[in-house]
Amino acid sequence: MPEHQEFQKLAATDEVAPGELKQFELDGRPVGLCNVDGEFYAFEDICTHQFAHLSEGEFDAGAGEVKCPLHGARFDVQSGEAKSLPAVKPLPTHELKVEDGEIYVALNPKQVKVGGRRRR
Ligand code: FES
């Protein structure tokens, strides 16, 4: 396993306008890409609480946060930090670079586990 994932082309910068959040796909993983005042951030587009695509929730570019459409957990799009319950685990964020109007992303090896069995 390579220690660092390779950068792969995700989208063109003009595909996501300031204040927008959209879903793209890379290596079969849903990637949320958002534009906060011209700065781009990419993260796993799966809520760490249960299963929902955050790109279908509310994106607040002013706060730099996205709100899950299912139960309303909020995440910081830059750090991935869970800002409110019911989510507690951070969102995996992806390294990103912009070159010549294209956005390249190195996928975070960490993935959100979906449908994992819970033991109580
Ligand atoms: S699935 Fe996102 S808050 Fe519950």
C-alpha cells in the first residue's frame, strides 16, 4: 500500500461556484467538493452518523459547514470535524490542489464505514 495516495483529477474549478457543494466520484467513492469563497475543499460525501450524502444537505459557505440532510449533524468542511450531534466522528477530508483550472484530489485512505454492526 502506498503511503500517500496519488492526486487524481476530480473536476474543473468552474464546475463548482462559490457557495456550492456538489458530489463527484473517484475510485468508486463519493466525494463532496465545495467552494468557500474561491477555496476548494473535498471530503468523503458520507455522513459519519448513519448513511446520507452530505452534498444533499445544506451547505453554509459562510460558516464553512455542511449539514446532514438526515438528522442535521454539522461538519466543518475544511477539517472534517463533527460540529454537532448526532455525529461524533470526523469526516475524512481529502488533500486537494488546484492547477490550471483543474482540481486534483488525493483520496484519504480513511473511509466512512457504512452499515457497520453496532455492539452495545
Ligand atoms: S445520517 Fe447524518 S446526522 Fe444522521
